[in-house]
Amino acid sequence: MARASSLKPRYMFAALCLLFALLAAPHRVYSEDGFAACQTDAMIVFDASGSMGATDCSLKVPRIARVKDSMARVLPEVAPVRRLGLIVYGEGAYNDCTSIKLYLRPTRHAAGPILDIVERIGPRGRTPLTESVRLAAETLDYTKRSAVVVLLTDGEETCGGDPCRTAAELEAAGQDLTVHVVGYRSEEGSYFKARCMAEETGGKYYSVSTEDELIDALRKTLGCPFLTQREPGRPKSLAEIGKVSHLRPD
């Protein structure tokens, strides 16, 4: 009996070790395989130029309304695990190339604030997208840390900027800068010169022509592997968010 009693603590200790190992496994999967990709702050560069007020083909809904709806689908998925910020260009007068506004620096749980801002935005002016991306990179302190910029545009640069040269300059000076470009236009497969900003920085370029494609592109550029690889249309559960949001540093 004494021998059995002395062995019992060993078995209990071994069982506890196994239990802790099993509990730790999901944490490692998230932190190593998925969550690490969400440690980088991201800035959204939002197009509010006049062309965003146009409607596509037979649709009577302006492009900007479809973009807002798409962001409302995606941002609540991403914001619990990634800090997001917002820059808007094109809100000024038609000939105003200085209309670039930093609305929000990277902030935790930013879905609500960003969606409130874009809901009030109306399409008006020109397209200084090059300088807007530069400002986004600078806001992220891109020369000292990793940075992600997601440019959402329905047109080309109209204020004299050179997106390809600027992207090359940012890439050369950056610590680890990635610019993703989502080109939204009704013509399927449209080519945007600004795609070179993605090519120069190792980012992705998506040419989208429907709201579903836009949602998918935003998920892939703003989201994280464990968010974007889930089944399309399946809402992210609160339990799933809880597993990763506690890992996010303040």
C-alpha cells in the first residue's frame, strides 16, 4: 500500500503535464501559424474621389455605398485581433489634390470608429493616392517596424504622383512594408497602374468588380490566416475571437 501511495503523486503530475500540453497546443497554433501575421498594424487608405459616386452598369447603388457595406462585413472580423487605422483622400473640391486626411491612427477594436467615419463620407474630389499611401506608411513608422497598408481605389492617380517610384522608395527605406492594392471597378480584370505599389513591396493586388469579390479581397488583405481561411459566410464566433484576442498586446 505504501508503494501505491508513493506512486500516485507521480501519475497525477504526469497527467497534469499532459493536460497543460494539450491546452497549450491551440495557443501555439494561433501564435505561430496565424496570429503572428496579425501583430502588424494596418492602415486603410480609403478612396472618396468623385468617381466613387458612380454606379456600376445596371446597379443603382454608388460604388462607395458598396465599399461601405463590404467594410461593414469585414472590419468586425478583423478589429478584435489587429489594430487598424484610416486615411481618406478625395473629400475636397474637384481640383483639390491636398485633400488627404488622417482620421485614425492604428487603434484596437477600431471597427466601430472606422465605420462611423466612412458612413459620413461622400465622394467629391480627385485621387492623390500616392501621397496618401506615403502618409499611411509614415503613420505606421514604417522605417522602424513592420507595416501594412491596404489601398482601396476605383481609379488612377490624378494628382501627379508616381505610385511605382514612390513604392520603390518606401520599400528601400522601410523595415518591412507591405502595400496591398484593391482595385474596384465594374469592368472585370481592370488593370490599375497602382498595382505596382503591391508588386514593389511584396503585397497583393486584387481587381474586383462585385461586392462579393470586394469582401473577399478585404478579408485577404486586412485579415489573418485563421480568419480568411474559414468557410465563406460563416460568422466568426465569440469563442473563436476570445482565443486570439487575449494574445493581442495593448
